[in-house]
Amino acid sequence: MVLLNHVVAGLAIAAPLVQASPLALYDEVLGVNKTDSFDDYSPGIFARTDKNVELRIMPLGASIMEGLKSSTHAGLRRPLREALRNDGWKVNMVGSRNHGDGFKDNDHEAVSGAKLKNVLANFKLGKHFKPNIVLINVGTNNANDNDGVSQAYNLMNDILNEIWTSPDMTDTCIMLSTLLPTNHGTGKAHRLTMNDDYRRLVQDRGVRDGKCIFLADMEPTGPGKNFLGLDQDVWAEDEKGGTVIHPNDEGYRRMAYVFYATINRAIVADRIKPAADMTASENKFCDKEPGNGGFAANTQTGSGHGDGIYYHNSQGPAVKAEIESPWDRKQWRFARLFNPLYDDLLGWYDYTANDHRFGVWKNSANGQGTFTRIGDLIGNIYCIPRGLHFADVNADGLDDIICVSPTGDLHMSLNQGNGNGDKPPSFKYIGLIKSGEGHQDRVRLADIDGDGRVDYGIVADNGHVTFWRNGGNGEKPEFWQKLGVRATMAPTQSGLDNLKGLRFEDLNGDGRDDWMYMKGDGETTTYTNTRSCVKGKEGDGLNVAWRQAFFTGKSSGPTHGGIGYLQPSKQDWQDRIHFARIYGTRPAFGNLGVKDYVYIESMKGTEKAFKFKINVWKNLGSGGTKLEADGNKYCNMHGWDNGRSDYVWVWSDGTMDLFPHAGNKYVSAGKPYWNAMVAGFWKPPGGANVDRRNLHLADWDGDGSCDIIWVDPQRNNRIRVFINKYKRDKKWTFEETAAPDLQCNEKDGIGIHDVAVRFAQITTSGKASYLCISPNGLVRGRMHGSDNGFSDMWQVKFADGADRANLRFADVNGDGKDDIIWVDKFSGSASVWYNEGLESNPAGNSGSHYRWRKSKGDAYSGSYAGTCQYFTDLSGNGRADLHSIMGTWTNKAETWYSPDCGWFDNRGDDDGGVRDPKLPVQPGNPLPMTNPPCTAIRTFTHNVPFDNDVTTIDLWIAGKQVCSERGWDFWASDEEYYEFDCSDDRYPGITWRVGSNAIGKSLTLYTVAESGQVIQRFDVALQDYKVTDWCSLETENGCKAKDSSNESCGFVEGNCDNGETCSLCDGLAVCRKAP
């Protein structure tokens, strides 16, 4: 026999059990024995929640809740949802952010790097989702940075209050997680303090205040303590051996189980209430919030055509000029003095002391590559050949003079572009434009990013090249942006003396300088330079996609074999070999000319003179200039009612292929994103070749479908317009219409998005207006009215320090007018100037006829480089989505849908349907039993007169008496309460806690984990109660003393709810079918 635990009812906790914390915590915090009966919990609170109630779950927190460093970026969210769905629950994960590859219901409200104060603000972005469950894991960044650690209780309490005081969320259940273990020097101690605060907060708000909050303890006392221990294989691979913060996939699965078990405790406690209807913003046309897009994978799977690898071939050599000079001192240079497509030849010479001139041999510029001696050029800068370079500094297509000092400083003289006939252009001295970053012989000048402006590079001892980008739009650099190491190819010859063979030249004519390494005999290895979609940042970006080029028919080795066969001596010929546009050959329409291989041979001439032969090998190579993504355009060609964009791929000659939008937001089996291609659905008239950058898709006539507009840079950007008749005729016909005489004096740049003319719906007419944009971002335009008339050329938007090449036009907030988007070239994130309509006083608006309101920070969070980001409405809600090209050569894309007024709800099971994720079980934390077997309690109390009473309590499960305990030394009354623990071999890992008051009218039953943590409480309904008395002391005068007994029995509710009858007091605890 054992003495039952005796508890005074007055010490019972007077609130519903809503926490999942270890009972041992009650001893520490509340001073109550862990065998407390919880007798004051209201009836029925542990009934089973109806599975028709949707679990609308908001994951709230920072990078761990986001799923950072999991293989799918879904972290714990995906396995948790799968487990709940496998149990039969309706589940909808909600939030204004989305992450998770292949995970449809991937919404959340977690932001990497967030701290407690940030999460308070972040929740407000998504509270209109009105979740009935909120999962919280946040505070690791506070602990690691020692930021607000002592205020963790109050800061977390502020978050809880914000949740519970939000409309329709007073009954929302919060699953508050403790912080994960870490070895972070600061965080490992602070997290323990914060975890104690979180546990105490759960007690205070749950037990004291009766709010629905449960503790998801990632490091409980007992056998589950090391479930996510530092010695477990549950941490991100790149953090092993270093600072451990983020889980790997297995670690996230373990976290998912802890939340899963915690949610189940709330479910069996019947604390999950139906969620209220979600609400949208009251503002129909609200601003876009960063990171709140709805994710759709595989929205583009690799269409389009590139021109592949560059393969070199050549013809020659041909002697294009013979020149005599009294000197042979590396004086020869090639530069574009007159024409962006051809290089002229210059010879440096001393004119007077501290002054020099250039003899000029002008290129015939007719594809013949002949040279004619014209007048001398005065550079207006003194620079000896060792530091002398010609390169385009201001992106006008003509080369300027750059002098590199011994310390690497750059000094500049500007080509004023006024050369003509036999007159060379004049040059204006600008002065210092860049302070040195390395010695003169390590400086390399190259246009690394393809914007037409030469950039500054420094070669390290290992051959790696670090670049600084030439920024701005004026005649000289306005700033320099460090790009970091952008070339890591190793020279084919080792040793510092051989670094001089490393050079950059635009070999294939795409406007981007390629990496070349030339040996002493002229043999040259080449890697072509292509824009990359990889996200970067200032200091580590813009990334370059390098691809090795080869000689035709080869798959390894150099592109150029050198001149060893002409000059067998082992002399170093590098300084005599040049790459220049002599013939101006353009193998691809829309490109610059390819560069030819030039060997300036020196031989003895007449007395006291040298004779130079200009030997040229004509470049017959091609490739490496066109990316599959270069032809991407998006517009509503069909005139879809919801305005969604179709996909048009434009060949480099202007021919267009069409991929109609299939109307599906997500790609799945049998549901493509685009329908079958319509090849060549438009071709330029008359067989013309048109630079695809000058072909625009926009609604010209306001009928809801996009038309085709051809801008002709050769005619001062006048236009031709082709009206789309598909909406009327249901076939692809385009009728050219008379176009107004719209002109723009600006010139296109080199980059794919750097064009002078754009079209956008700036007005409310529904018709595209003509915009003329300066390189510095100044927007002027002719506004297209409802009456088909056009305004004068107005200033639409003043310059605001945004490069033209980074501007896009699309309707971001859904008000029917296009806004201006500025996309960061490095990261792909984008801010917005919202179009707020006509300005009545342009003079008071910096001269602009329209008002523009700048977004507070980014509106779009980029995942890829800026040139790979497109902004178009693919979902059909009237708001520009972010469509991201992921690969440099693949043209595959993913899309982030811009939600209606700041929110969008992804939902639904993943491909393949519901599956069991088979979550690992945390020791000591088993799941609640949602449907226990026929379970009952029987009590018998013997009230002995003038002596201590005796009570017996039995637990029966499925017809078997599991345990029976007896207690004595008490006086039976309603105030006395007894409970005991017993185990059952059929249910390992749990203990039954059985309780009753002394007279057997109040029966309780709990399951308790090995850690002491209460798993759940079962309602026990009193079914039978009998009182019997008899005379225990008979005298002559009658009965002097009576004994009495009371017998009670009760079943766990729900055990016998299928037409059975229940029987207990006959000694059997069974459910029997009714006869």
C-alpha cells in the first residue's frame, strides 16, 4: 500500500491548463507541488477539436523560422504542415512573405536577421490574415548581439499583446519556442536567460491570464534535452566546426516535431478556435511591401536562343599600312576617334618639351580596313607611352585619353566628338578622375559591366583582378563602385613577370571586355564576358559569367595561335600585338564589330628610321554575345480580361515568337504556365532587321491588348506602330497605323535595358505615352490622351540620381497608372516612385508635370542581379509581379506575385498530395492520445466512524485494471483530494496520473511525459455514484455508530459514443455494444 499524494484544493491553479511546459517549472515559479490536480479547469476544455476547423498558421520570427540553410528554404514549416495534413487537418500557412522551393503553402512572416522589436513590426504586415495559430521562434539575434536580453520578457510580451489585441485574434493560440542551442560566444549564455523568461511568460499569460499560449520547448529538462544538442547532426553544414546557429534539414524536422506536439496539445485541449475571415487593406491601391510576394516556381523553363560559345577563326594576315618613324618606342595605339564601330591608328611623338602629339591614320570605316594619314591630334594631356591608354570614359562610343601614373592614378582628356573629314577631334583636359589602387603595371582598364564606360582593375600577384565601376552619367566618372574580384582565371604562364600578358579586349563585339592572356609569342587564351544573373552587392558584384572561347573546331586551348611561325625567335612580342576593329566585321546584328588581331612589325627602314608594317588577321569568329534571356518581353498580347501578360521572345533581328499565358498561376502536372509557342507571330516589315531593344510592347490604342511599337534610332527615335487585331479577329494580324511625329534627341546605350525611349501608361487614358529618357534618369515625354492627341514634350520626372539603364515602368500599386521602378543592379531589389498624377504647378515640382512619391525603402526584395529582373503582371491582379531570370544561359525563371494590397495567400498541398513526413519524436515528449481506448476510473471510500477513512482508486483501460491504489489517515470530505501516478506497458513513455476527491465525485485523468511534462487532460464524466451505510456498533439502545461507503465510476468522454453501453461498477471497465 502507498500513501496517496494529498493536496489542499486551495493551492490549485485557478486557470485552464494551456501551457505545455514541464511541471517541474511550477515548483520553481509558482511554488506549487507538481502533483497539483488542476481541479479548477473548466469542464470540456480537453474535448477533441473538430477537424473541420482550419489550422491557419502564421510562422513568425527570423531566419530560423524562415528556414534559412535548409535545402528548400522551407525549414520546419513544410514538414510541420505535412504532419498536420497527414492527420487529416485542413492547414493554411499564412504571412506576407514566401520561401520554400517546391512548397506551395509557403507563406510566413519571418525575416532573416530580425530581432524582437522587428518581429513586433513585422507581425503588423500580416495580421490581416487573422491566424488562429501563431508559431514564434525569435530572439537568437538578440542573444548573439546582447541586444535587449534583459528586456526579453517585456519585448516578447509586447508581441503577444499585439497578436491578442489584433481584430478577431483574442483567442489565437500562440506556440512560443525556446531558443535553440548555440556555441556563439555571446549568445550561448544569453539564450538561457531568455529561455527562462519565455517559460515564465508562458506561465504568466497562460496560467494566470488564461490566454492560449503553449511552450514549444526545444531544450526541456529530461530525456528530450539533447534532441537538438550541439553534438547532434542537426546543424547546417557550413556552420559545423564554426559558430552553430541554423539547423540543417534534420534539425528543422526535429523543430517541426516539437511544434507539432505542442499544436496537438492545444488541439486536444480544444483551444483552437475557428479563424475569422481574412481582411484586405481598406485601400484598394496600396503600396507594395518588400518580401511579401507569392512564390511560383518554374514559370519559365528555358526558352529562347543564344549564340553559344565564341569560336575564333581568322583570315590573313594582310598588310594594311606601312609607316616610317624615327622612333621605335611602343608608341602605337588604336582608338575610336570618329566612329564607334572602327578603330583608327595613332602614333605618339614628342612635339616639344613636355608636350606631345599623335599622328593619326584614319580608318576608311567601310569594311576594307585601309588607313589614310590625316592631321595630327593634340591630346591636351602629357603622357608617355608607358601609361598611355585610349578608352571610352563617358559612354559616347568614342575613346578618350587616359594616362595612368606610376602609382595607378587616372588622369583624363575628353574626346569632344568633333572630328570630321581630315580633322581629328579635339580633346579637353579633365584631370584626375581616379586615385590609384595599385602600381601602374597592375592597372587594367576594361568595360567589365557592359555599360559603355571603362572601369578600373588591379591585377593581384595570383592573377585575380579586382575592379571598380565607373559610375555616373556625365563627361567624367561621378563615383567609383568597388565590385570586388571579378576575374579569377589563372594566366597560362606563372610568375609575376608574366602578368603583363593579361589584358581585356572586347573580342566578340558585345560591348563587354573579355579576359585574354597572351604569351610572348602572341598565343592568346580567351574567356568571354557575359552579364550574370547572380545576385551581388557593392563590393562583391556585379558578377560576370565567364565562358572560355576556343578556336573553331577545338574544345580546349587558345583562340589565337600567335605569330611564332612568323617570328621564330623567342623575343617577347606582346607589346607589338594589338586587338582592334580594323575591318569592323559584325557577325551578329546589333553588335559592335569584332576585334581583329594586329601585329605591328618593326624593321629597318630608310636611314635613321624604322619601318612598321601593320599586319592584320581579319576576325571571322562569332558567338558568346547573345543570351537566351536577351529576347524576353512580357505584355498582354491576347487582351486577357484580367490583364495578365503573355511571354514574347524576340530574335536579335526583331522576329517575335509568342508564348500565350495558360492562365495557371502555378506549374503542375498537366497545368503548364505557357501554352504552345506561336512561332514568328510578327516579323519586321520588308524583311528589315530591327534591334530588339527598339521594339516595344504597349497598348497604343487603349483596347486592352498590347501593340508593337518600333523606335528607329536612325530617325531621331521616330516610331512606327503596328496595331494588334487579335482581340477582334482571333488571329495574329497587325495593321500599321499612322504614327505622330514623336522624336527624342537622346541616344541608346550599350546595355540591354539602356534605351532612350520607353512607353508607359502615365496618364489615365489607358494608352501608352512616349517617354524620352536621359542617361541620368531625367524623364521627358509626350502624353497620350484619351482623344488620341499628344501633349507637348513635358518633363515627366526630374533626374534623381538613378541611371536610365536601371529604370523600369509598370503599375506597382494597381491604380491603373504606371509607376517608375528603380532596380538595384547588384541585388535586384527595387524601389518605386509612385505615380500620383498631374501636377498643377510644375514650377513648384522641380519642373515635372507629374507628382511622384518615393517608396520607403525597397518595394521588391531581389534574389538575382538587376538586369535579370522583370516587372510585369503575370497573376492578373493589375499589379506588377517580380519575374526573375535565374540563370545566365538557361533563361529559366521563377515569379513572386505581387499580392492584392499587400497580401496574397498561397495554399494547397504540394505535388504528390498528402504525405507522412515521419517526424522524429523528441524523447519524453510523446503526442497526446486524441482517441484513448475505453478508459475509466472507479473509487471506493470507506468512512470509518471515530477513525481514519480509507479510499481506493482504480484505473481501467480496455477492460484491464491497470492500477489500484489505497490511501488512509484522512477524514473524507469534499475538500480532500488524492492522485497517484501509474504506468502501463501498452503505452511506453507516458505515465497515467489518476485523481479523485475523497468522496469520489470529482475524477481527473492526465497523461504525463517522462520529463514530468503534462501532455494532456481527459474529461472524465461521472456515470454512477452509490452510497451505502450500515451499523458498525449495535447497542441495546440501538445503533451507536454507522459505517458508510461511497462508490463512484466514470468514463473518459467519447469512449462509448458509437452506440455502446458502458459498465464499470460491476468491476469491468468495458464498452459493450447495445443488444
